[in-house]
Amino acid sequence: MNAKVGVTRGGGVFGALGRETPLATSLGLLVMRLAFGGTMLVAHGWPKLNAFSEMALSFPDPLGVGSPASLALTVCAEVFAAGALVLGLFTRLVSIPLAITMAVAFFAIHTDDPWKVRELAFVYMMAFVTLFFTGPGRFSIDRRLFSHSS
């Protein structure tokens, strides 16, 4: 058997899903970006953006920059960085503020809460750290912008 690692021989997408291939990995990264970035944007960022004026003076301020600035930083990560992550645009770069935001939520905001409350921030943080290391995969704007084909 002389098959190269990561090369699919027939079977198309479904054949590739049974073993590690560039296609299967890219599909997994796409699902990860859509699920974590999309959920962050829709379930967390968008509600904060819509209620910004109501939340600005009472938002937690663990970094000591003021509640409005803390909320603005959080909204930038949870809306704009998450939106870019979904698109696969500057994936590694936008993963950083998302991971930091979730680290602050996990280690500072929810530090005294039970694991059941802290767990979601931890899972998001690990997903964003993973995407920082892996990059977006082939189904991304990054691939179109930064692919160096010979």
C-alpha cells in the first residue's frame, strides 16, 4: 500500500469522513467555526449589542477599565470577531480576542460560580484556542486571501 497520508482514493466526501484527510479536517473546522462563532454571535454578542445602553453602566469590569469599556470590548469580540470567525476571515487573529474574552469570563467573572456555570466559557475558550492553532481550513475567506498557490 503506497497511499500517501491525507490523500483520499475514491469515496468522495463520505469516504473521506471515515479517516483523517484534508477534506475531513476542513469540514470539521468549518463546522467548528460555524457552531462556536455563530452561537457566540447570536446567543451572546447580539443581545449585548442590542442592550448596550441598558447594560453599559452595570456590566462587570474585571479589568478595571470601566463598565462601558468592558462591555464594548466584549461586544467587539462576541459580535465582530465572532462574525469574522464564521466567515473564516483573519481566523487566527480574531480567535485571540474571543479566547481572551472567554478566559476573563471563566477565570474572573465566574470564578466563584459552580462548574456547571463556568463550563460554557471554558468550552468556548478551548474551541477558540484550538482554532487559533489550526486556522480556518480550506472553506474560508482566509484560504482565498492568503493561499499561496504555485
